[in-house]
Amino acid sequence: MLTKRIIACLDVTAGRVVKGVRFVDLLDAGDPAELAHRHATAGADEIVLLDITATHEGRKTLVDTVARTAREIFVPFTVGGGVRTADDAAALFDAGADKISVNSAAIADPSLIGEVGRSFGSQAVVVAIDARRGNGGAEIAEVYVNGGRKPTGRKALDWAREAEERGAGEILLTSMDADGTRNGFDCELTAAVSSALRIPVIASGGAGNAQHFAQVFKAGCADAALAASIFHFGIADVRELKSELAVLGVPVRLPC
């Protein structure tokens, strides 16, 4: 049985990790390299670093921050934010990234997914989808871009299917409704997307405790689950979380 991955996320702006609720009211959480090292040492299966203001500010990802963080970890490292071309992706791979996450630029030009995939392999291309559905069903969830600032009019399910067809290796699905609330993942949305695809889906948004992770793995059919604030602010430790998940019957890689 394949183990479920626990991923620690670093939302970065101006070289610092920040975290808010539903993409607003951001609080400083610390230095990305220090936090990445702490989470990886505690047993995180992967680290994701997202430069959350790069697209909005019209700039590229902070390569120096990526390189400094990559030197501190020994687990797979995904980087996103401001990736608009295969050359942008190449610069991040050179800085130490193992995978690249694309979001706004892929919506604007879906051929970017295949372009990066052909150059570096589809396993290295993660398409991030920020979706909001309000009180409606999963089928109406709408994709937002520019750090959650701009609605696209595209349905998350449709875009996820297209991203897979174009060569994405994984989907990073963030529920904007649940983000930062610590009230639990959007299992309905995650299950809808997971059941529609053959590639892995990473659930994001709403993690608060081990039960939430177990729910999104079981009811949400997620292949991996990502969290930020509960790790950064000491609410949960990756090692303890995995031990709890093992007791709950979720197959995870336990830290040595």
C-alpha cells in the first residue's frame, strides 16, 4: 500500500514565511530555510515553498531564498510563484528545486505545463489550483489566480482534468474557503478532483489536527496533504502527527 505524504508548506513574501486565513491577514512565521529544516527533520515527506506575491508583483521567484532553503533540507522540494516560462523553471531547478509549481501562468498559457514537462519530466510539474466554492457544491468551485485575488471563471474540476491532459504530474488543490481556518480540509472538493484524475492530488487548506488529515486521506481520497500554520506556530509536530495517523490506520512513513 502506498504511504500518504505529509507536506509542509512555506508561503513566502519578501523572503519571510507568512500565513493568514483565507489568503488574507498574513502573520510573519519565520525564516524559510530555518522552518524547512525544522519540518524536514521532524519527518515531513516534502517541503513546498510558494512565493505568494511574485505573480501579483510581476516578478520572478526569489532564487536566492530558494537556494538557501534547498541547502537546509534532504527531502523533495517544490517551488512555485512567478514561474512563467521553462527558463524560469530551469533557474529554480538550478537553485535546488526538485519540482516546479505553476498556477496563474498556466491558466494564462496552458501550454506552459507541457513545455516544462517536456524539458524536465512530468513528474516535476505540479499544477496548483486555488479554488473557492462558498456554500455551493464541489462542481461549482471556481479557480482563482494572482494569489487568490482574481477569479478566472473556470471550474476547478475542468481545469484539473485539462492540466492532467497537458502533462501535469500532480495537482496541488487548495480550498480557499478552508485555508488557514484549522477547521478541516474540504474533503468533498478534494474527493471530486481526486476521483476525476489518475495523477496524485495534494490536499491543502484547513488542517487543524490528525483527524482532519485522516479524513482527507480516507473521505477525500487525497494522495498527500499539505499544511502550514499548524506546523509553523507549534500547534502540531510532524513526527507526532504521523504517529497519530498510524494509530488511525493511515499508512505513513514514520520518522527514524
